[in-house]
Amino acid sequence: MKKIILLILTVSLLFCDGYKDFAKEMGYETKYEAALEKAKKENKNLMVLMVTDYCPWCSKFEKKTLSDKAVDSMIKSKYIPLILNKSKSDFPKYLNAPMVPALFFVKPNEQKAFYENVGFTDKAELLNLLEQLE
């Protein structure tokens, strides 16, 4: 039993900062204040993705939806994408979601979400949502 628990802990530690690898690969910001300043400078809204460690739906959302070229292009044309780990990041209280993955669309000058989406969203649903938010 101890070996199984040790194995699970070891494997889970290997994936703890997977969101940072995704952020680096996709060009997402990982710090709220830096993303906020960039959004103000570029006159764009923020798209904040809240994740946690060990969340299979977060990983699936990153790989299956956000990695899609059409989705990525639409996001970056309108938003500064930011990914935060709910269990590790310091973030404003208005970005606290009851579950993850959670998307917040934020006007940087108001610093409050004008739309929230909680749970896994596939490519078609997210593209539709992004079009609706225009």
C-alpha cells in the first residue's frame, strides 16, 4: 500500500506545473498583474483560465480546446490570455470559481468579470462563446 501511495505522489508531482508548460508553449501569461498591464497597454480584455493541479478536465481543456489553432487565433486577437493555478496563484477574489476549469472574461480597467464559464468546453462551444462575446 505504501508503494502505491508513493508512486501516486511521485507521478502527481511530475505534473504539478503542467499549466506552466502549457502557458509557455501557447504564449499565455501566468501572472495576473503582468497580464493586466499588457491588456491595458494593448487595449484588450483578459481571458483568465483558472486551473488546479490534478484536474483532468483542465488538462483536457488545454489540449483538446485551447491548443486548437482556430481557437488560439481567436483568443489572441481579442484577449490577453492568462492561466492561473487556483491552488498556487495569488489572484483577486473575483476570480475564485467553485470548480475548474473556469474561464473569466475581464475588462482590465474595471477588474471584474463580465462573463464566466465553468467546466470543460469543446472547440465548437468555445468558438461560439467567443463570437457571442464580441
